[in-house]
Amino acid sequence: MEIELCDFGSFKIYQPKNGYRFSFEPFYLANIESTKQYKVAIDIGSGCGIIAILLSKNTPIEKIFALENNQEYIELIKENIKLNQTTNIEVIDSIEKVPNAYLDLTISNPPYYTKTSYRLSRKYEYQKFEHMPLSELVKDIKPKMKRNALYRLTFHPTRLFELLNILDTNGFGIKTIQSIYGKKNKISKSCIVEAKYLAKTYITIKPPILLEDYKSF
């Protein structure tokens, strides 16, 4: 994997020079209004580790798991931890390494394209296309979460009903939905959904995020 250094001022991060690269989602996912109640967090499908790095740099969270099972990306996360001199990130390759009822916060930016519904990209198959069914991902993570722990993730609007149904079936109460738009008068590019484990559903539709109002990442 050929990598390049991206300098964002407050932190630096290596990511692949070619192929799949992170976009806007990690910055918004890690931008949580209040994190005082969260002591232990996990970044599922960490990639180069950008969400874990952002949480480490910008929040008082005491321990952060960066979960990744691709060996090249595991090594990349470790390089980024060294680069940013963070001490509260632990890289793991299996959710089973997290104790049960341990997590206060789960963040995920999963691949949401299915191989049966979209033309398969061989170049980006691992990063863009779902390799674990969404239902299995949610089922695996819920025993690791404390009661009322927050699950925050991005997902494609075309599969939003499916996501909400899976979360509800697995005991998550849906709390907020926030659409992300690239430009005015265009359809939504993705949604941020927040749910709490073993909590009641009470949905707030938050104001949309318009990417053209912000500097590109």
C-alpha cells in the first residue's frame, strides 16, 4: 500500500495514496455535541484510524478501540497512533476482544453498498461494499454495549428503513436522524443515525448538514 501524509493542522494522518480514501463522514461522526458521559468508545471498521484519532484529539474519552481486520490497515492505524502521539487507542482485530457491557459509545462508517444491488467495484470491493450483513454487525456489537450506550453511524438513505428496522429489532431506541447533502436542491448523500441500546425510541430530525457550506476535507 502506497500512503501519503495529510496535514489537518491539529492532527496529521497517513492514508492510502490511491484507491479508497476517507471522505466527509469521519469528521461529522466524531463531532459529538457532548462526550463527558462517554469513557469507553469503539470505532468499528477503523480503516486508517481517522475516527479514533479525532476522538482521541478532541474528546475526554479515556479509552478508544480501533477495530479493523485488514492487516494493511491495522499497520496504518498503528503508524497514525505514533504520528499523533495518542496513548488511549487500542487496535483490535475482533469485537470479541471487547468485554461485554463495556462500551459507552460506538461509532461506525460502514460500507453500505450491497453486491446484489450495485455494480461491483473490484478496485474498492473491501472498502465500499458490505462484506458483513448489517444485521450481523448490529447483533455482534450489542452485547458489548452498556445500557443507554450510544450507537452513532452513517448510512445511505436508500437503506435507511432497513437500518432503523434492524436497530429496533436488536433493542436499540432510535434517537436522531440527520441528513447530509452535497449541494442545495440535490438528494441526500448519506444520513447520520443515533440510537441508544435498551432505550425507548424517540426520534428527533436534526437540521441537515450541507457540505457546500464547509471547506472540503
